[in-house]
Amino acid sequence: MRILIDIGHPAHVHFFKHAIWQLQERGDEVLISARDKDVTLALLDEYDFEYQILSAIGNGRLGMYKEFLWREWALIQLIRKFAPDVVTAVGGVFIAPACKLLNKPSIVFTDTEHVSIDRYLTYPLASVICTPTSFKKELGSSHLRYQGFQELAYLHPKYFQPDPKILEELGVTENEPYILVRFVTWKASHDVGHHGFSEPLKHEVLASLSKYGRIFITSEGTLPSAFEPYRINLSPSKIHHALAYASLYIGEGATMATEAGLLGTPSIYTSSLVGTMGNFEVLMHTHNLVYSYQDPREALQSAVSILEKPEVQIEWRRRRDKLLADTIDVTCFAVDLIENAQNKVNILG
């Protein structure tokens, strides 16, 4: 088969990487189209994937509209040239319209209900839309649910084992506690108008949590000079190893909050978007792995409470193991769906 995979975010590289390797081992030809956002290209380079850059992330609403038009045109030209049997992506706002226009099957994976543009450009146009069972919306006949989370495509123990050598790279000892903090830029189309920590509260987070261990900050953009000494200095592919050994994750990044919880690390997510995504409701109320708060101050209080509990990480590992017993191999699911795309489209459509 000829398969086009469109990558728009660093997490999408992780989601598809094992599927790409499996598809290539089976003899399929895989082409990657990429979007220059955060560390996406650096990750593709680290995994030695060949790719074609179609666009860079736009700034503000006008920049996003311009990027959409440019990327859509570039994607249409690429599909015409490569002639794929199927096109797939996490989030389908780019591929669904292009594939509909060119009569190509499109498979969209998503777990983000609040992307408003999806109701116009993805849901009505995609051939198949795959979501976790926790997804709060019903999307009609093209909707296919699976028992799992997108992040398990690369964080399931079958595919990922944390490497203790990461502690040496971080400069921490084996039993030294450390906390991972994530700040985002709020420039993604589905983030515009939303918020997390205020600037003063960011300083308070560092001051409060530094009593319980070293602080490492991971950020999409530039940091104020006062925060730069805390910036984590790791290659993008190693961040999950750092998450796995952390005493706590707290931040505005939804993907990283989920990743931390699925690795068995106590996880705190704060954003005005809390309440819009079903996966966080399941991770909080069913599995007690990720605690979510609209109020950033409540998030900080919860973080302190967790850090003051003895052996809390043992409990989180136990909860993670229970979740794993109830979920599927998401990568195998994705590979099977991609390779049987035409049959699945006929069944659903």
C-alpha cells in the first residue's frame, strides 16, 4: 500500500512512529508530510524519518487562516503526486477536506472534542473518525471507538520502557525527587482564548514546589529569564523517560498530563479547557491518574497535597496497571485499520 501520514504536532510523531515501522516492515510505502511546530521536526529527525514540510504554525487567527489555505493547497498537490491508497492523521482539519476533494479514503484519529472547526471540516468529510470510548460526542456512521487512549500507542509497556540513564542526564540521583512543569503558548487553533497559569502564579508554582524536589520546566516557547535556569535540557525523544521517573507532573499541556498519568506518574492538569474532554474525566474519575482543574491555584494545592503523601508513586503505578488491563494495543488497532482502510470505509459508509 501507499500510505500518507500527515504530522502536525510532536505528539503525532509519537502516536504514529510504531505504526510507521510496522507498516514499513510489512512492505508498505509510507510518506510523511510535516508541520513545523514546536519540536515536531526535531523528533522526526531523531527517529530518522524522511518527511516533506508543508507549512509552519501560523501566529494568531489570521496566521492560522493563512496557514490553513497554504497547507491545504500543498497537501492537495502532494496527494495528487504520491497517489496514496489512504491518508491518515491525528486531527483531520487538513486531510479530510483534501481527501474528500480528491476522493481518497481518510482516517482521522482524535480525542479532542473542543476543536470547533472539526464540526465543519473534519467530521462531515472524513471517511473514518477514530476516538477513544471516552469521547463525549457522537459523530455518526463514520465514527469508530476503541478502548484506550491515543498516548498508549507509544507508552504501552509493549513499546516503551523507561531508561534510568535519564537521571544521569538530568543530573539527579536515583532517589532524588524532581517535578516536571509544563507551560504552553496557547497559540494552537483550539487553544485561542483559553488560559492556564498567570505569570505571578507561575512564580508561585516554582517557589512552592521547589521545597519538594528539583524543578524542570518544559515549554513550547521562550521563557522569562527568571525561568530559564529551570528549562529541561533533553532531546525531544527522551522526555517520556524523564516523565516516568518524575515525582509529579503539573502543567498546562493536556497531552503531557495524559502521558504522565499513563506512565504511572502523579499528574496535575490545569486549563480553562478542563471539562471539555472526556479522556480527562475518565482518567480522573475512573482511574485517578490525572487530576484536572480549571482553577490553577487549586491545581497547585493538589500538587502540594500529593507531594506530601508518602509512597504516592506506588499507588499511581498500581492504578496505571489496572488501566492497562482494561485497554487495547492502540498501535495494532491503527495499523490494522490503515491496511484495511477501503474495507472499513465501505463498512462504515
